[in-house]
Amino acid sequence: MSPPANANLSGDRPTFTSHLECSTTGKRYPADRLHGLSAAGKPLLVRYDLAALAQALSKETLAARPADMWRYREFLPVRQSENIVSLGEPMTPLVSLPICARALGVGEILVKDESRLPTGSFKARGLCLAVSMAKELGVSRMAMPTNGNAGAALAAYASRCGIEAYVFCPEDTPDVNVREIALQGAKVWKVNGLIHDCGKIVGEGKERMDWFDISTLKEPYRIEGKKTMGLELAEQLGWNVPDAIFYPTGGGTGLIGMWKAFAELEEIGWLDEERPNMVCVQASGCAPIVKAWQDGADHAELWPDAHTIAAGIRVPVALGDFMILAAVRESGGYAIAAPDSEIAAAQQEVATRDGLLMGPEGATTYAALRRAVGEGRVGRGDQVVLFNCGTSLKYPMPEVARFIDRHQPIDYDAIAAG
């Protein structure tokens, strides 16, 4: 039998998890047991006793805590503190882009810079929480497909707590990601296919390998980790929200998680304003959610020949497509795509104008914002938040061919000319 919703099993960690719920049918499942998908084959969502949470936690108490992901422990499902697997997940900063904002005619552009997290990406949030729950529920072996950053995060957190990790990536995954995964202790393979092909290997190997499938949305807890992006953002803005959030979307866990966070904050009375427009951003070479949104569909079709320099969002088919689309529509938002040429230009523009180096996935949000401004979707007084989901240092950068022979006369005029 599951403990009561507000059980304090460890003596120092109140938690308010009540049950899990199928995202489609609403069927309830007991908490504190290992679950993958629901009986309907759909993602499960963690539900909380929010009334009890609201009575137990105040904004003032929260503000006095260390500025890390675990400050929101009442909103998270780990019951026993000793099961938290952490690498020091900090509250990530909101970086203003004032020069870019003036150039685009936007009131304020803020970038939530997730590259500051362990392993250099926002994948740390979801995998930190999912691995912690796996430890709590007795999992000893995990497997996942990845385009790079999620695999690195799984490798790091699994190694930290002694869980065996198996990772499968498309063969064109950036080599630095593959090496990073291996160096941090996971067993990693390249696969001649895309991420959904890697996912099939994980799924088909479950019975033979006895591993827990931690693929995007195939377990309930990566959403909860990503949810902390929304909790942080609201707190950083004084328990307000921006006019719009531009989010680089592959599997969509973060967009779904933030929308869940805003709903929970609204229910306990902590949000002072209406929820933001959620903008699903994809690359033109892999934009299944954008097409489904344009078509008025509830599900997205498999995207053929998926390709983009923003490898992290190259997801041809998303298990949670219907939840992404629902969040976008409920928020009054939209889905928008940008081609690789605009993504590369956006990355350079933000770096040279405001000094922030965004990864290609993050730069996709700025390229999309530029398009949205041109379409009249973003106004001059709007406050917009873009998500830079990972460090650009894991990706190839433009080569620099300039060279000076110090043994020859230095042509400073040529240096000045660039």
C-alpha cells in the first residue's frame, strides 16, 4: 500500500505525491512503484496533494533555501533524501539580450541559460530526478536513446549512484557527446539510424537485457525534473511569467513540464499573472509538431529525412506530441520552425551583439523569435524568454584561419581591417 500523500519517510523530507495518472485516460496508478507507460501506452504524470503542499510551504521559506533545483523538493516525488542523486544543479540565470531586443523591437529578451547545469545541458534536470527515483525504486540497469546530451546526463547520474547505463545514439551524433557518455561510465553504441531507431533497440531489448527504459516520456519522472525550469522561471520573475516562452522542442518534455509547473503554481495561488504563450520551436528540417499545429491535428506524423544542425531537437516522432500541442493551444501559443541557415545566423548574431554563446538548439529560439516578430506575433512591449538548452562548446564552431608569423613585420593595418 502506498504511503499517505504527505508521508515523511526519511524524517527530513516532506513530499506530497499522491498518485500517477495516465495522460490520456486519467486512470490512476499507485505512487512508489516502478512504472513505464500506462496501460493505454501513454505517458504517466505525477500528481500531488497541492492543497497540503500550499499549507506546508510558503514563498518566504522557499526564498531562504539554497539556489538549486532541490529547493523545490515539495513539488518533486523523491521521498527519501538519501536517494537524491545530485551533481550540484544550480538555479540557472536569466541573461538579458538588450542589444538584440532593440534590434528586433522587442520589449525585453531574457535567455534562461541551461548550459550552466551539470553535463552542460538542461537534460541534467530530467535525468537527475529520474535517476533519483530509479534509485529509490530499486532499479539497477537503465537504457535510453539519445541525440547526445541526455545520454551524457544519464551516464553521469547513473555512475554517481552505481546504476548500470546503456546508451544508443545516431551515428552522426557529435563525437564529443559520444566520448563524454563513454568517459562518464555508460556503455554507448552508435546506430545507423535516427533517435527513434535507437529507441526501438531499447524497447526491443527490455526483456532480454532487463533494463528500465528511460526514454523520453516512457517513465514519469523526467517531466518532473524539467518542471523545475518553470518553477525557477516564475520565482526569478517575482512569481510572474513572461508574455511568451520560446522553447526548442524535440521530445517536448521541458515544454510539457513547464506547463505542468504553471498549472500547479496557479492551483496553489502563487502565480500573479496569466500563464505565458508557449511557443514550440523546431528546425525546418525536422518540424513534425509545427506541421501538426498548422494542420490542426492532435498528433504529429513521422517526419521523413529529418536533418538539422540543431541535433538535440532532431526528433522525427514524439511520444508526447498530443501533450505538446495541447499546451501550445491552451496557452494561446503557436509552433514555428526556422531553417538551418537562420539558426546559424542567429547563433552568430546573439554572440556578437550581446556576448552570449548559445548552442544550435538555443539559437533556434532566437531565429524563431525573429520570424515571430516579422509576423506580428510578438509586440514592442513584450517580455520574451528563450531557452538555451545546452552549451555550444560541444558543437563544431567556425574555423579561424588568420595567422601571424611573429618573425616577420606585423601589418597592423591588416589587423585593424580584420
